[in-house]
Amino acid sequence: MTLTEADKKQLKQKGIGEKQINEQIEIFKKGIPFVNLLAAATIGHGIHKFSDEEKKKYVSLFEENKDNLNLLKFVPASGAATRMFKALFQFLNNYNPANETINAYVNREKADIIRTFFIGVEKFPFYEAVIRRFVEKHPDFLNLPDHFQKYYFIKILLDKDEFDYGSSPKGLLPFHKYKTHPATAFEEHMYEAALYDESNGVAKLHFTISKEHNTDFDDEMEKISNRVKEKTGVTFDTTFSFQKESTDTLAVTMKNEPFRLESGEILFRPGGHGALIENLNDQDADIIFIKNIDNVVVYKYKHEVAQFKKILAGKLLEVQNKAFEYAKLLDETTPDEKKIEEIKTFLKNELNVHVKPDVDKYKEVYQIEFLKEKLNAPIRICGMVKNEGEPGGGPFWIKDEDGNISLQIVETPQIDTNNKFQLDILKGATHFNPVDIVCSIKNYKGEKYNLLDYVDPQQAFITTKTKEGKELKALELPGLWNGGMAFWNTIFVEVPLTTFNPVKTVVDLLKPAHQVKDK
């Protein structure tokens, strides 16, 4: 493509190279191939199910070693809560309290979320604050007819000049109602981190946030830090980063030409959560726990959640220690045939690395090179929960164009659902991905891997959007735990559904895991 001087200036400001632009245009032109599923990962075939004895062993292994390790909890937290309140926005747009009752609207629109919202409205952690605001502004609020009260309740919750929750980051919304105060998801992550992310009295956390909410997170940190420290006895080292502008992706017209705004500027869009591999790559820790911002629980459930984090971390230490031992041995000696076979068995049985039959035909020096390459890669232990119909990616065995077989977390849009064989595999999946990851990003020498070397660009996503009334094609980078970690060594472990409690819609806050008092 031909760039104007204004284009070059725009690219320079974003830190995006011309080569990067051309590569993205090629991706649009060629399209992105579907992932080739071989089988769903299941218990005994890609997913571990630990016995009680194994669980105890891994917890002990982690606890014995944690004070000698640099631990970090990494939380993607840049998303706004817009989708969480989608049904409430629709209600404001489509409901007129002067014309019908709430029940009539619910029946007309089949708006079950609205029905559930008002049934449990007093249980929401923001209920008292909204009522107080209304009584302050409109002293006669409580004298209004019920359906007017409900309409105005949602209006004050979402209006830009009121609580504006739809534009707020999820991490700063009140999630849980304690006797003393409502707690945000941000605060709950700190309490949880104190139970498994603590080493020598310090818990380190890193949140990826939007630049425009930087001050808001700083304010929340200042407000809660002393309270959380007093309750846990743990000191918190909390840092933040923003999604880099250099990871924004080009938007193109339906003819695969750069989409230009009416101003003449090229349109770039955020590259999705896959862009956060850059932020993860900037971290320095021996073990990193990754968890989404909205997956938290009230305090009484935190110990069970923490227990399984320790189990995953213990498993990571076990396989990492063995991988480090073999990698060091290969660097320092020339192993005999028996040792080479032992390492191959470890790769296959413990790290799920598929060793092609033709590797056995390589000369010894090339076999050793192959083993070194496979051992020297980041390791991730991913919790998987039984499939209960929740949306999200799942664990599968896939085969790439070069015939390499690997364990991957795959999203439904990556699968050719028009292919009966692929659809049958998808339907047969027993588990899904709750984003519950414990990982290692260093080699045995303590040197960090460049995580960008382990991304599969073929696992990006192309979607159709509109801007200024015109259709466009947008590119999402390979998802952080999908193609963003495609070439990591991967182990899947079954964890209980109780460890997965995301808040996708506002009424999820009414579930037991988010209620201090069960009724």
C-alpha cells in the first residue's frame, strides 16, 4: 500500500511499522484457516483429574517452595461493563413507564434478566447507594408508582451524569455487599491473592487497564489498600499497564483496502485481549497466576478457590523441575540413546508434546536439537471445568498444516461448524476454559522467554463491523490463551465449577458465589 506523509506520522505515533500493516493486509486477503480439530481433550486424554493424595502433594510442593519464588498474579482488567448491563440498556431504550407495567414489558420482550434483576434488586451491592441518590434528588421518589421507581432506578444506575456503570471498568464496580462496605472486583482479587500469591509476606499483582481509567484505579487502590492489608496481614505490590497502541490492528474495507475515516486517517482498532501477550511479556516472575477480572467470589468461598490455585502451581513446579533438569543435562552433556528416549517419554506423557515418528530417524545431534527446542518453552497449567453450557473456548487436540499435534484452547469461531466431523468433535467436548492459568515464563537459567516467539498468527480472528455507516473488516490478534500461547507446553487439569464465577450479566451478582448471605 502507498502511505501518505500523514499516514507515516500516524504509524510513528502508534509505534506501528509499515511491514506490520502489509502483513495484516495479507491476512485479510488470504483469510484465516479454521483450526483442524482431532479430538476434544477429555479426562485421561489431555485432561488430568487428580486424586486427593495428588492434590495434597501439589499443595505441599507449592507451599514448601513459594517463599523462594517470585510470584505474580496477572489480571486482564481493561474491559468496560457495557455488556454486563446490555439488557438494562435495552430496557431504558424500549420501555416507557407511562404506557405499560414492568411485567408487560418483560412478557412482551421475554426479558428474563429484567425480571430476575428486580426480584433480587435489594441484594445488589449498589442498591442502597442508588436509593440514597434518588431520595436526595427526588424526595418523593418512594411515593411514585412501583414501575416508575424501577425505571428510574435503572436510569440512575446507567445515566452518564449519574452512576454511569455501563461505562465503568468491571474491576471498579461494587460486586459484593459486606456489612461494612461494598467490595469491588479489584478489591476481591487482592483478598484472593493474599491466599496463594503471597511470598515472604508480599503479594504482587499486575492489572492491565484502560488508560482513561488509570486515575480511577489509583483512587480505589488508595481507598482499599490499608483495609485489605489489615485484614490479611499481607503487603501488596500492585502495578498497572495499558494495552499498547502498537498492538492496534488495521481495519480494511470489504475490498481489503485500508479503511479511512472521514478525516482521512487510517482506522486502527484495539487488537483484543491477545494484545496483552505484550503486557505479560513485560512481567518478571517465576510463577504467574492468570485470572479474569470478573471471576471472583465472596470471602467465604476464597479458600476453596485458593486451594486449587496451589494445586495447579504445585503441578507446574513438578513438571518444571523435571523439564529444567533435562534441559540442563542436554546443554552440559551428550545423552545416550536410553536418556533420549526417557526425555521423549517425559515430553509426551507430561508436557503433551507430540513427537513425530520420523524424529527417531534423525541423527542424534538433530534429535537433541528437537528435544532442546521442546523443553525450552513457557509452560502453562490450565484449569478446565466440566461443560455446563457456558460460553467460551474449550480444550482440544489440534493438528496444524505441518502435521504437528498439540493441546490448545480453541474458541468456537475458530472451528468450521459446517464440517460435520469438526462439529461432532465440538459437541463432544466435556470441558471448557474458565481462564484459570498458572504459568512459567523462564528457562532453567532464570532467563525470560520472549513470549512473542510462541504466538501463532494463524489463530487470529476476522470480524465484520461498521464505522461511519460503512462496513469494514476488523482483525483481532490471536487470543491471549488461544493462539497467543499456541506454542507453549500445555497441561490441562480438571478444576471444580465452584472456581468459575464470572459476572457476564448484572444478574450473575445474585448467584451464591457473589452473595455474602445465602437465602
